[in-house]
Amino acid sequence: MASTSKPLNVFRDLLLRGPADASAQLRQALIDHATAPWRHAPEREERVHLPAVEGKPMAFERNASPGYESAGLVLFPRPDGLEVTNIVPLERSELSRRAYNTILEDFAEQIARPAANSTGFVVELSGSTEQIEDKLSLSAFEALTRFSALANKSTGASHPYDRQRWFDFVIQAHAERSELDSDFLERWLIESEDWPQDQASDLAIEYERSRALLARFEETA
């Protein structure tokens, strides 16, 4: 599908995939490569442990340095390796997407890749941008862009014709089990389509509720 919408910055994901029988070696290799400004933070691992998740998490911390904020990073086990599930600031209330990705990329280069190379694992690092076309079929994407192009952005989907086009999009997205979530939809409406924030937020909320209603209808029909 041809890309036509504005790419949006997103939080990157990092996975380490490899042989299950080498997981212990991978964990030790990660610890061995955690040199300054990184360090292994075992005291954080008990605080982030989830009883429902099999296996022990790993935690690391990075000291602040030019271009980097101080932060804690957590990996949780997967059947095929480990996954970074969160990065939290140690001094601020939250990290921007750019700061989050900068720290994740540094962890990948300084710790994850060297540890993976020595233990038979591979590092998978997702992209830093996504487009809404990646989350929708061509039919759903065309329905959404048709609605956005023709709707009155000051009134949202209140006009009968606009509402019909909006319903067409929501039904199509639900029918194909689209992975598009309300947060990304809201950002796309604002950043790519220049919708007012209030109207974009209302549409995102309505989208989420409509998807939930359609799913419940199918369960009880």
C-alpha cells in the first residue's frame, strides 16, 4: 500500500530472541556488559515482579549524561527470550518519546547487541515512526480518510452524512480486527489531519466505545 499519511513518532520496542536453553547465558551476558553509565539493578527486580508472568524480570539503570536522562529499564521474559517492557525516568515525572527511544537505542548498542552476539540471540528493534496505513486495510484507510476529508472539523461526526461515513470506517475497522487503537487515532487526527484536539479526543473515545460495543454485540448475538 502506498504511504500517504504523516509518519508519527512512537515508542520503540526491543526484543531479544534466541534459544530457550541459552536464556541463563543471555542474562549473565547482559549483566557482564552493563558498564558505566549503565548498571545492573537487581534491587529493582523484586519491585517490578509480576506473579502472572513466568520467569524473573531484569532491571538496569542508566546515569544521566549529555543527551541522556537518568532512567530505569526493565525486561520481562518471553518464551523465546526477553523484551523491554518499560523505561522510567529516575528524576523526571515522564520521558518524552525521543528521550525514551534514545535510552533504548543506547541500551541496544551498549548492552543488548554485544550480549546477544555472544549467546546466539538476535536483537529486534522496532522503528521509531509508524503510519496509520500500517494498522488498517486499504478499505478502512480509505473510509477514514474519506471521513476526515469531508467532515466539518469543528463539529466532528455530528452531521448525518459525516456520521454515516464515520460509522462506515468504524464498522470496517472492527470487521477486519484492526490493531488501530484510540490513542494513535487521536494523534493521527491532530498531527496528520489538523483536527482540533477536543474533536479528535471525542472521536477517539467514540471509536474505542464503538469497537467495544460491536465486540460485545458479537459475543451475545
